Amino acid sequence: MLASKPWPDIKKRGPFLIFKAVSEALPSLRSYAHLLIEDTVAGDEIVGHVLKDLVYDDETSECQEVSREDLFQSVDARLLNHLQAMSDGGAALETLRGLTLYERRCLLLTAIGRFEPCQVARITGISLGTVEYVLNRVRPIVSAARCTGVLIIEDEPHMAELLGVLVEQSGHHVAGIAHTLDEAVELARSKQFELILSDIQLHHSESGKDAVQKICSLVGWRIPTVYITAHPERVSPEEAAQADGLISKPFDIWRVREAIDGALGRATAHQQAG
């Protein structure tokens, strides 16, 4: 049974300090919510409700700084309540994608929030000993894959950060992040990478496919590429066949890891056959 948690008292604090803390933490808060409950819409709604509670409506209240721990603790509490409401007594969501809820929370807070184990313990209410035990057990699982440099091409900064976290959780490393076609080509001149993770459609009518083609022409060889799209129904069978992998939004660590490892595996097999 999932235990509900009280929300920390972070209401009615100084508007400037609240805005500063929220603006810095918002991308990571959204990533944490999306990945923990595997629902981007519900995750954004929950983060939005937490931030709504931070509206400064008492001009006489004392201004206090809001820490990242405060924000993550509030979001974590609401996420747990959401999971409890969506499950049958909590049992159905005790294990998600092979990881217990404790394990997912600890792993995501360290990977996305960059929190130390003691901070994770304060945010979740889990004992420090349990947090350390969980991280020692889970970290080898996500780092078992062969470490490969991945170039990310994604025009939305939040989504690019989320992909970077998922790449690292998959046991690989981010060689660079580009938001435009020109940035991608420039990074290709200076970075070493063995795989490209690219959105199909970028802003300003730019195409991720065009960026990949220019990069491959620049380096002189075909780099394995996994494409991302919010509209997989618009991808023709011919286009899908040309890609080394295709991920539809929303996505999670398991889909990203499977797509990356599949693309690298096929590339290796092709090289050996050649």
C-alpha cells in the first residue's frame, strides 16, 4: 500500500525567490513527474498544481527562500497520491518496468534532480540506509550497457534535457545537444559520437533528417540514427525502414534504451557482415 505524504509548507513565500527557484527547477520537475508516473499530461498537471500552490497571496507574510528540495518534495508527494488514486490499493504500481516504486524514485531523483542520497531521503521520507541500499542495487543495472556517445538533436530544451537523462540512465553518455540544424552540424565538427538521437521535425521548418544527412556527409560515414516523433502515424513505411530506430512520444528509459541498443546492435552486425 502506498503511503500518502503531507506536502511541505512552501506557500506564501517571497514572489521573486519563488519565481527564481521554480524557473531553475521546472524542467527537472517535469522530467521527474513524466518518468515516475509514465504520463506526460498528468505529470504536467501535477507539477502545475504544486506551482499554483506557490502563488504569493499574502503581502505581509515573511519572504523565505524556496529550495529545490522543497519543490521536489511537494511534487513527489502529489505524484505518490496520484499513483495511489490510480491503482487498486497501491499494489498494482508497487513494481513498474521491473523497478519498485522506491527504486524508481531514488534513481530518478539522483539522475534528474542531481540530489545526494541524504537529500533523496529527506525528499521521499525513505531512510538514508534504504536509499543507499537501493542506489547500490539499481545503478549497476542501468550502467551495464556499453557506453556510447550520443548526439541529441531536439528543438525543445525540456525534451532535450529529458532525453539526455534517459541516455545517461541507459548507460551511455551525451556527446552534445543541438536545438537547430546548424547547431547539430557544428557539434558534429567537434564531438565524438557513435549514434544520433534526433527529433524528426524541428522548429522553423527545419528537419532532423536534413541535419542527419548533413552530418553524415560531413563525417563521411553513415551514423546509426534513432528518430523521435510525436506523430508516428505520419511516418511512412519507407521512412521507418530507413531509420535505425523510431521512438514515439511520450517515451521512457526502457524504450530509449531498447532503441539505442537495437540500433547499435544492428550497426555492429552490419559491420561484421561487411
